[in-house]
Amino acid sequence: MPRFNLTWLYFSIIAIMAGFLWFGNSNPGSSSKEVSYSELKQYIAKGYGNEIIVDKGEGQISLAVRPEHIRTVFHQSAEQVGAHPKVRAKYPSADRVDDYLNSIQYKGKVTYDETHNYFMTLLGAVLPILLFAAIWLFALRGMGGAANGIFGVGKSKAKEYTKGEGVNITFKDVAGQEGAKQEVKEIVDFLKNPDKYTELGGKIPKGALLVGPPGTGKTLLAKAVAGEAGVPFFSMSGSDFVEMFVGVGASRVRDLFEKAKEKAPSIVFIDEIDAVGRARSKGASFGGNDERENTLNQLLTEMDGFGTNSGVIILAATNRVDVLDQALLRAGRFDRQIYVDLPDLPERIAIFNVHLRPLKLQPGLDIDLLARQTPGFSGADIANVCNEAALIAARHNREAVTKQDFLDAVDRIIGGLEKKTRVMTNEEKRAIAIHEAGHASVSWLLEHANPLVKVTIVPRGQSLGAAWYLPEERTITTKEQMLDEICATLAGRAAEEVFLGRISSGALNDLERVTQRAYGMVAYLGMSESLPNLSYYSNQESFQKPYSEETGRRIDAEVSRLINEQYERAKRLLTENAAKHNELADLLCEHEVIFAADVINIFGPRPWKSRAEIIMEEQPPVHHETPADASLTSAEAMTPTADSATETAKSVEESGNTSETSGTSASHPVDAPFSPN
């Protein structure tokens, strides 16, 4: 039976009440005029009327105006005013009216009306209350009902895609991420061939959560599912559930799942689910937080209420799985968590092949070299590199995109636009060269520091200079490796103190990075002598630190000791190799950009084997490497560069490309998810 729409009934009731309120308190007709009691007495005294009506119920006196006096009273003709015109006024009391009429010896007709309209009096008092109540009920029903909500605010904003409509992306368009693709392909295959699994007693996962860093292809995988599944696909962002009206979020959740159930089998995809799925607070909360929690509770209810054969599968994506509510993550809601990681070398090659298809390329372009120049790049970053390279080629009026365009694009994305017009004095240029040469010298002398690619004092973005490295894609990072990297990062400030006798603000970014890394080592990774094997990291969003004030002071002291030791170590290495450092700084001042081959000519080859060389010796068949762990080596994971030290100094010089560990002011990520504040 169709559902009756009460909206028109509400509007009709409101209109009727408003009509009673308007017309019940007024006398109809154009021949009625409201005047003051004193004016009315003047009209009576002058003989303008032929009849007086005293309405004791309304407390009102009316005077019927004679035809010859209509223009005097109404300032209009009799035709314009209408028949039987009257003027009326509120009187103080009936006795005073009688006294006045007797005092002027009024001889006309006087009529007294004793009736009282109790209905209109009551209606006038109650009608405003009823009118307000009707509007309030209408608004409440509008916000609470999904299908008939006021202005449709309770309706789901999900976009529906069906087979062959809206989405033309398939799994062939998703390069790399073979493990993640396999898991979502299984879900699609279950929808297409359910008997294959049910005959063996298997049940389809109720939901899958795509987890990973930004730009790794979580949403792209969901689009591929929409293009491949052949069933209705509902896509919605987590932020679309939240609105200014109370109750809208829960209403939209209900409406979304009602639509999905009606068209089952179907898939529901919620992007950035952390916007609505954050962990619920334990204490008293504010109204806005209550609304979000109500939305989450409704989402949990809908997900847990599915039957085995409901045919509705939930996909969601987030890069903040640590803040999600545990009830949302449990089996039965999201049975699978699919980690979509940063691509390794073979996967980057595959991603480049996808994004290079529409480009007009120079013959013989080495895609393997491009992939080696971009470790830690996500799929979105690589797409940006390809587009930026095409723009650079067009800027130089080339007929095809060359290798140099791609290398310049990587430089542009990492370091920013080259500022050729910035003017510096020779003293400033020398100070920057000494700073950057300090980074290059110390990193070359340390076994575990990332090998150098090039050093530049050409300003890019907010950076006045930068040292570019070849960070290897390590599976794990040791304490010695992290200490060497801290030492190399502090070498720019140390070089200023040793060779200039003063320090500058150019090391701001270096100091931020080493402080964050040192706090991560001490308080998160347990790599300290005074607080060994302890991790104080907490993913609970709380104002209270997960350690005492005394422990906080010990952490601060240990971080300070660790940084000071590495700073003194950098100063010692620079002092011992002062002549070579100065030669490198002079060369940098002269050419503005130097490469690894120049450092080899001054310092000689590094005596240590690279990780890539060790892997080739131990495992001759090339094995897929694992990207840098986000909590340990995100600096490498986020600072793109070549990832293999098998590149010779000659090939590095030819490529001129890079990972940046700026000695001045380039932006760098945190090494561990821990904040000292």
C-alpha cells in the first residue's frame, strides 16, 4: 500500500489556522475604518453618523456614516468606499459611552449588542500556540524521516553506479598492488559465481576495509570493483553523513542501506570512513560529538544486521585506521582489512607503464631508471610526475617528453619550482654552500647514511639549497642507521659552526627532523640507554600523555643527549676532513650543482657495499623489495629518489636525480608517530 504523504496535510492545517487568525480578528469589507475613541466622539458630536452600535462583548463602538459625510470621513467617494460605511473604535467602558451620549443629547439610533464570540476569543489565544506546534512537528518529522525529510536532508547522498554506466575503470587499470587486487577480486568473483564458494561451505566477507597511506590507490581499487562487479555500486564519502541538522547522519545511513538492500546483491563503498567512524569517547561529550556517535551507532547496527544471504557487501577506505572505533573493525562488520602499501620497484615500473600510455615519449626512454628515481612515491605521485613532465616538455616546445623532463619533474615535485631570479650575496651563497657541503661530506663518511646523488645551492620553493640522496627501500631500520642519519642531518649546522664560527636559521628543518626522529627512537621505538625497550606511543586521542612527568623529563634528557652526541660526532668528522669539505664547498660555489662523481673525486669511493649489492650477492634472482616501514623510515618513504646503490657515479651524474634531505628548509615527514608535546 502506498505511503500517504502527510506534508500537504501539515501545510493545509497551517493555512487554515492562519486564515482563522487573520480573518477572525478583522471585519471584512472595504467600508470599515478603525479610528481612536476621541476621533469617534468628534464624528458623533458633528452629526456625521445616523446610528451607533455598542458591542459590549468586543468592547467596541461603531458609527454608521451618513452618505453626505463619507468623503469627509474616508477621503474617498461613496463608490470607492462601498455601501454602509462605518468607523469603529475601542471604548473604555459602556457607562462612559452612555454618559457621553447624554451629555451631547444624542438623538440618533443607539443599538447595544450583548453577544460575545467566545470561539474567536479562544481561537485567538490558542491559534498561535497550535501554529507553532504544527511547524515544529513538521520540522521534526522532516529531519527524522529519510524518504520525506525536510528539503531531503535525510536522504542518502550516495551515487549509484550500475554495470556499464559512470565507471569505466577495471582491474587492468590498477597497476601493482597484486595482493590487494586479489582480495577484492575474490569479493567480485563471489558476487558473480556464489555457488563456487557456497558449495564448499564458504561465506562471503560482510565487509572489507582498505587501509594505507594517501595516494596508494584505495579509491581506485573501489572504482575498479564498481567497474567489474556487474551489480549496483553505491559510493559515498564519510563526511556526507554529517550535516547541521540533528539526526540527519543516522537517517542517511538508514536510507543508504535501504536502497542497497532493495537492489541486492550490491556493494556499498564509504570513502574516508574515519570522518564518521572515529572511536567513541568515554566521557561526557558535546552535541556535535553525540550526533557523530549516533551516526556511527546506526552504521554499526546496519552492518551487523545483515543476514548471510542479504547480498550487500561493505567496502570502506581510510588512511587513519588507528582512530577507528574497535566495534567497527571487528569480524562480522569488516571481516577483512586489506593493506594498500606504497609500491615497490617492480610495482612502480608497472604504474609508470600505465600513466605513460597517453604521453608522446622520446624513443628508448628508460622506465626502469624512472622507477628507481622515485622510491616512496605513491601511485598518485607517479601520475603527477608523468603529467608534470609533459607540461615541462610543452614549456620547452619539445615534440616528445624526454628523460630530462621526467627528472626535472621529480625535482619540481620534491623541491618546488626553481627560483632563478632570487638574488644572494657572495657571503650568503658561501654560507649555504658550506652548509650543504657539510651534509654531503658527513653522509659520505658514514656507513649507514644514505648515499649522495647531488648537492645544489639553487633555490627551489622555500629551500635555499638541498642535498639529494639515494635512500634504500629497507625492510627494517636499525638504531645505527637512524643515528647515522641524525648525524648527517645535523652536519649542515655543524659545518656552519666549525667553518664559519656562527650558526644560522637555515638549519630549522634539520632540527625539526632530528628532534622528531630522536623522540621516536626514545619514546616509541625503545632505542635509548636510560629507557630501553619501552614504547610510550598511544593511539588514543587523549589530552593526557601516556607517561608520567618524571618519565617525560627523562625522555627529554635522553633526546637531548642523543642529539648532542651526534652533533659532536658530525663536528669531529668535519674537523678531521676539513680540507676535503672546503674543496667540496668551493666546487659547489663555482658550479652551484655537484654530483656523486664530484664527491668521489674528492673523498674517494665509499668502502661499504650497498644493500642492493648485498641482495644481488645473496639472492641472484631479483626479489621484490618491501617499501620502507612508515613508522621507521618514512623519511625515505616520502623523499623520492633512486633506491639502488648499484647506479654508478656516472649514471647518477647523467640523471642528476634524487631524494632530498634538505639542509635548509625543505619539508620532510616525521620518522615515528610520536610527538614530544
